[in-house]
Amino acid sequence: MAKSRSKYVCHVCGYETAQWMGRCPGCESWDSFVEEVAPAPVRARVPKQVGARGAGARALSLSDVEAAGEIRMQTGVGEFDRVMGDGIMLGSLILLAGDPGIGKSTLMTEMGRYMPDHRILYVTGEESVRQVKVRAERLGVTSKQFLLLAETNVEEIVAAVQETEPELLIVDSIQTLFRPDIQSAPGTVSQVRESAAALLEVTKSMNFPTFLVGHVTKEGSVAGPRVLEHMVDTVLYFEGDRHHSFRLLRAVKNRFGSTNEIGVFEMHDSGLREVSNPSEIFLSERSYGSSGSAVVCSVEGTRPVLVELQSLVTPTSYGTPQRTATGFDYRRLQMLLAVLEKREGLRLSTHDVFLNVVGGVRLDEPAVDLGVIVAVASSFRDIPTDTGTVLIGEVGLGGEVRSVSRIEARLKEAAKLGFERAIVPANSLKGVVVPKKLEVTGVRSLHEALDLVL
Ligand code: TYD
Ligand code: MG
């Protein structure tokens, strides 16, 4: 039998060690180790449930494995289902992570409205059942099949699950749960991980999907969702600027669908509303006529989305120049600035550069490079770009514009939103059907592109 002894666990990534360390070798965080008492055999005490693997696991031939008929549950909300990979897979454990207050509980409560015919068990560890009821009423959830349970003891939750046999389980939040057989406090790495392990077991054996809500924590002793990422099937991040109403649902890991797919929602008084044409929203507050703005087209998952980039370039008043990027990779920005300086002779090393992706979106596709370059050059020279132009292209270290994928889909989206011109990599244009009303120009170098727009 394993002896109970203490160990040190990184509260950021869950790295374990026998000895305290100043810096975590797993995630390189400083001072992130907390001492935890390793539990005595933990799993044995969670009741085994009906229909579990039962009398020992047996190897099966592929042809003997039953493929269930309907294995995905559709919510009917396109933005949600697409992110999940065309519906929620039965028997999957899904982590919904996000900052406190972003709308995770709201999204989960909405499940009752999306799927009124399904028995949903909503376990609340943070709010009382009355609080959840008030929210559910506000959101228009009237389903009698929406069951509420205020409980944080995992053993009780598992028992309730076996009794009610839900078609969907929601646990809000994983950080409030505890297992009485583990000594540490709720929210610590071992509690979070072992509680999730117990729920994983019922999820798989009873074959319903389970959503675990998890708060993203910056510092402190509460274990963050990263501890669970390797355990669950799907990791969703619910993001957005709390001061704006857009919310993005993003799958960063998905065993049953593509990652990088985004779902766009808007927060209203009566809950979340899906936004099926995100480009319109992202461009709705565009600044016309001022320098430093450019529109790019990024393919997020399967869908092209038009987004505005804003840049501000000002002379550095003292010391080293500042570079700030919101919604864009900082190192990639630095690389693009170096290319601009070297190939185009812009003296950016004496200027501060700010870059902002409007609408709270995060862009990591190289196809937006050309837009970044144009936004920066436009602000540097203080010349506004043409507002009817969309920019598409990856930029290489030699200042060349490289081809990108899915050019037709991008051009179609631009034409749909009324853009008149598109600057694209010349190499991407071979055999491409260009939408009518859109004037498409292929460029080979940064220089050509800047000549055209500035
Ligand atoms: P909540 O879902 O409780 O966030 P989380 O579970 O991620 O912590 O929602 C938080 C905010 O959303 C709260 O400030 C109120 C706002 N809200 C709305 O604007 N409209 C609504 O219909 C609801 C239910 C909440
Ligand atoms: Mg909540």
C-alpha cells in the first residue's frame, strides 16, 4: 500500500516533485510549488458505478466494439456545435475555462434552453440553487428536465448522478469540489485532479457528456485549469473583454473535432446570443480615415473572419522603444518590425509601436502579417489606408509576400462584406475564382503592397 507522504506540486501546471524547487521545470513559473500531502489510495473509495467496466477490462476486437448510433448531441446553436466538432460527443469530459465573470455559468445554464428535452444535471458549488434559478429564469430556461444540485462533495455528486442518470452533467466549478478522502483543501492541485478523475470515471462509464467549469487563475494556491488539460477530451476557453459584449468560445484541445474553431457570442441582458456573422461585428466600430488601421482576413477554424488591426507608432521619448501587442504574438510583431526596418528603411528602432486587434480576438495566423505591416507603416507615415481594402498574406524575412491557404473563402467573405479591393500574395492567385465586384491584386513583395495602399 502506498504510504502517505508529502510532495510538492506546481499550482500552475501540476508538475510534481519530492523536493521544493524555486522554478518549475514544467512551465518555468517561479515560486509556484505548494506542499501537498499525497493521499493514501484514493480511487478505491469512490463508489464503482453500475455498468462500469465491471469484472475487469477485457480486450475487444475492433469489430466487436459497438459504435453507438447517435454519438453526438446537437444543441442546435451553430456557434456552439461547431466549436465542439458538430455537437457534443457522448461520454466526453469537457473543460470550460475562463476568467471569473466572463459568462461561463451563463453559457452552461443556457444548455437548459438549447436542449429542453434533455435531462441536465447542473451541480453548483459556487452559487445557491436559488441564484441559479434566478439566472435560469432570466435566460428563459423553463425545462422541467433541468435539475439543480448544490453540492461540493464528489462522492455525493457521483451518487446523485447514478440516481438521476442525466443526459448531460454540468459541474460549476471544479475548483469548489472536494473528496473527503483527500486531506488538502478544495481548489488545490490534488483535489482538483482527483475530483476530475472521479467524474471522468462516471462520465465514461455512463456515457454522457460532462462539462467542468474552471476559473483561470493567475496566482495563488488555487489550481488552474491547466492541471486538467491532459485529462479531459476537450478544452474550451471562453474569452472576451469584460467591458465589451463579445465572447469567444475557442477549443484549444479537442479529441472529437478541430481546434482553433471559434464560436462568437454576444452578452445581452437576457443571456448570450450567437453571432453567426462575426466579421460584421468585428468591423462595426471601425475608425475611418485615421492612419494605422488595416483590415485582415484570418481563417479561424473553418471560417474566414475579417478583423480590423490598429497600430500606433510614436517617437520614443526615452530609453528603449516600447512594443505592445494585444491579440497578436509579440515576437512575431518584433520580427515584422525588423523586416519593415531592414527592407523598407522605416526607422522603427526609435519609435514605440502599439498593435491592437479590435474586438478582443487573438490572431495567430501568418496570413495577417501583411495587414500588421501595413497598419504599422500607415501609422508611421501618418497616411490612412484605403478603407475598402482587405490585406491577406504572410511576410517572410526577405520582405517577400508568401502564399496562404483558403484564398477563395477569404475573398468571398471580403466581397460579402462590401470590400472593393483585396491585396493578396501573387502566388495564391493561380486558378482562383475571384468574386465579381472585388478587385484583386497579387503582390510578390512588401514593397509592392505598400506602394499600392499608402
Ligand atoms: P457568469 O456567467 O456568472 O460568469 P462566470 O460564471 O464566468 O463567472 O456571468 C457573469 C456576468 O455576466 C455578470 O457580470 C452578469 C453578466 N450577465 C449578463 O450580462 N446577462 C445575463 O443574462 C447574465 C445571466 C449575466
Ligand atoms: Mg460562475
